[in-house]
Amino acid sequence: MEITEVKVFPVNEDKLKAYVTIIFENCFVIRDLKIINGNSGLFVAMPSKKRKDGTFRDIAHPLNSEMRSTLEKKVLAVYEEELKKMTAAAQKSMQALSGQKRGTDDYDDGIH
């Protein structure tokens, strides 16, 4: 089963880093996967539901370690790319702002 699309929605929280939607074979979607910053680094948590006894149970999950590894690698790669895009956009905005600031500092209105 091929993962045909991964959408990452970063969040600014301590352990939760992003929500993820994945599409398989352009015909099946799973929403609300989470990228979590755990004790040994980032991992992908499957969507889950809280049970009456307070425990959580995955709603959807890979049935073998090969698929879990494939899914996690793909999701984390897209997450890293999204972070790079966000960093580049932030740097570009900062450069634009500092350029505007310099432009107003250099402005001479002729009043002294």
C-alpha cells in the first residue's frame, strides 16, 4: 500500500509537534496522527480514542513493523521539510522587515 500524500500541520506545543493527515493510494485517508517529541526523539502516534476506563486505543494503526517504519519515515521526512519551509519563510519575513526598517532610517524628509 503506497502513501500518496502526507499533510503536516505543525503546532507550537511542548511535546506535540504536529498533526498529520495521510492518504493511501489516492483513495483512503487517515487523519489526526500526531508527531510527538518523546524521550528518544520524534515519533508518530496513531489516532486514538479514550475508553471509559481511561486508557487509549488506536483507531487505525499499521499491522506490522515494516509498514510502521515506512509510515514513520515518510511522515517525519515531510515534517522536516515543512519545518525548513517555515524557517525559510520566517527568515525572509525578518529580512523584509529589517529592509523596511533600514529604508525608513535612511529617509530624509528635509526637516532639520
